[in-house]
Amino acid sequence: MRASWIYRGLLAVIIIGLMFYLGLPYWEKYVDGKRQTLRSQQLAHATEHAKLDNQRSALVHGSEGQKGLLELLATTATPIPSGVEGWLWEAIVEGQNILLFGGDGAITRSTDGGQTFTPVPSGVVAGLQEAIVEGQNILLFGGDGAITRSTDGGQTFTPVPSGVEVDPTGGLS
């Protein structure tokens, strides 16, 4: 009985060895195929990265006949004086006419597409946050019930008493 178990065990080891020996070339081909696929994908990714790097370089530094962002920013990064002290956080744009307004009742106006700005007195000291525009009529309003209006397209403004001391913004839709 013992010899029978030893014989069966030895036979199982021989069969497993044969299977391994005969299956090894197929396993190597399978692994090599996976390895080749991985190399191919890595090469494709590296090629795509090189293309993107070239495009990024052309965008930043420029290319033949085209300025890059560095050159464009260097020529346009000069600040334009607004003529006002307060923060400017809102804008009305109509063609070449630009009206900027914001904190402390600050309003400034450009009629040349933003090349130059001229301050316009608002008559209010609170921040102006919203605008309603209807043709030449402009109504600016903001914190502490501040309202100012223009009937000449933003050349002059006149404060309008609101009768409230709260922030009216956000109530209009």
C-alpha cells in the first residue's frame, strides 16, 4: 500500500513537471506578448507627451511667425491707470465704451476700448455692485442702499436716495 502511494506521488510529480516543461514556452510567449504590448503603449504615451510638450513650448515661447504667451504678456502687462482709488469689480461694456465700478462708489470710464480711463464722480461712498442698463440710462446700486444713475451713457452720475440702509443687491432677478 505504501509503495502504491509513493508510486502515485512520483507519477503526479512527473506529470506536473511535464506540464510545466511543455507549457513553459506558451507561458513565455504569453508574458512576452504582454510585455511587448506594455512597451508599445509606453512608446505611444511617450510620443504623445513629446507632441504635447512641443505644443506647450510653441504656445509659451512662440513659433515661426507667431508670438508666444511670454512675448504677448510682456507687451500687454503694463497696468492702465484707472484714476480711482477703490476696488473695481464690475464692468459694463458696449463696443469701445467701458464703464468700471466697484468699492467706495468708484466709477471710471473709457471710450477708447480700455486704452485710457477717466474717473467719473458717483456721488455715493458705498460699494457699487450691480447695474441695470437701458440704452443711455444706467442705474448702479450696491451696499448701504447706495444708488446712482446716469442718463447720458455714463458720462455723469447723480445719486438717488433709496431710503434704506441695507444692501439691496441680490433682490433683483
